[in-house]
Amino acid sequence: MKYLNLLVLTIFLYTGTSLYSQTIDIGDGVTVAHFNAGWNDANSVSWIGDLEECNVVKVDIVAYKKMQTNHKIVVVPTIILFKDGEEIKRWQANVSFKIEDDIDVIQEAVDEQNLSDF
């Protein structure tokens, strides 16, 4: 399944089209979910697809309101790091609807989760 998610992500990055999901496959391994809304596309986290060694899923909370409720999204964008289906860490936008942390901070958290298996 991980390879299928990577293939879908690769196609998404190559074609430049939006990849939004109604469900998040947060089973085994590390998954990073990017929650945003169409009205906030200007503040979308553009580098989210550049994260390595994890599955990346984008969720439009306007189109999929149940996902917003299920994951208690109160501000967009919100990034959630999951490990084997469990929420590990969350980054939420500031009052300007922007994520203050950068790719290095999120990638470090991903790497820590991947190394925790050893």
C-alpha cells in the first residue's frame, strides 16, 4: 500500500493537479496529512509533497467536512503526523492562516518516527 501511495503522490507531483482525499490511509508507517480549504489555497503548504520517507495526503475540509470533525481541525492549514494510525504531532496555522514551521522541522519529526522502529 505504501508503494501505491507513493505512486499516486508521484503522479500528483508530476501532473501538478490537486490530490485531495476523503479518507486518510493511516495504517502502517508514517503518514503526513495536510488539511486545508479551497478558500485558503494561498496559504497552502507548497513543500508538503517534498517530504521524504512518508506518505503524504492532502484533505480539503470544505469538501470533506467529516474529516474536519474526525481530526478536530480548527484552523487551516493544519499538518498532522501519524505513525501506525496514531496521531503523533500536529502543526497548526497562526492567526494569518500560515504554518510557521518549515520543511526541515516536519522532516525531522518524520525521520524521528521512522528511526523509532530501530
